[in-house]
Amino acid sequence: MHDDSTNSSTADDGRPLRHFPDTYSIKAVGKDKDDFASYARAIVESVIDASESISYKMRESKNGTYLSVTIDFTARDQDELDLVFTTMNADDRVVWVL
């Protein structure tokens, strides 16, 4: 008898399976507060279909040194999602990405 008491599926490498297309979030942090939010959004738009809905919210760090931008976007597949993160991580103006 097979026990299916857990309802989670994982890929061969143990990562949870994702569903596409679906909305995902990326958080980018930068020091350039003047236009970092629009800059980070433009990075995402350069990867995904610009006709898709993109929203974002900003938050300044407690001491005002950094600006975090959380961007919600629709990824069509895993490759597109990975490319958004890779492109964001590769940018010099981005301090870190989650």
C-alpha cells in the first residue's frame, strides 16, 4: 500500500515544483534611492513580456541607506523566472536579491 499523506510534489533535485504561468515576487535592494525602483522594474520588464502586469512596492531601510523594491510579475516558465533572478543579480546597482 502506498501512503500519499503528503500532498507536495518535488522535482528530481528536491525543489518544490512551481506552476506556470503564475505570479512571482522578487525583492531587490540597492543604494541608489533616487530611481532604483523604476530601474529594478525595468530590469524585470527587459526579461518578461512587457504586456504582462507588473506591480511593485518600495521600502527604505531603517537608517535610509538602502531601498528595497518588491516586484510582482507573471513568469511564463521556469527559464523566464530564473532569467529574471540571474539578470537582477548580475546588475551592479543591485546589492542583493531575494
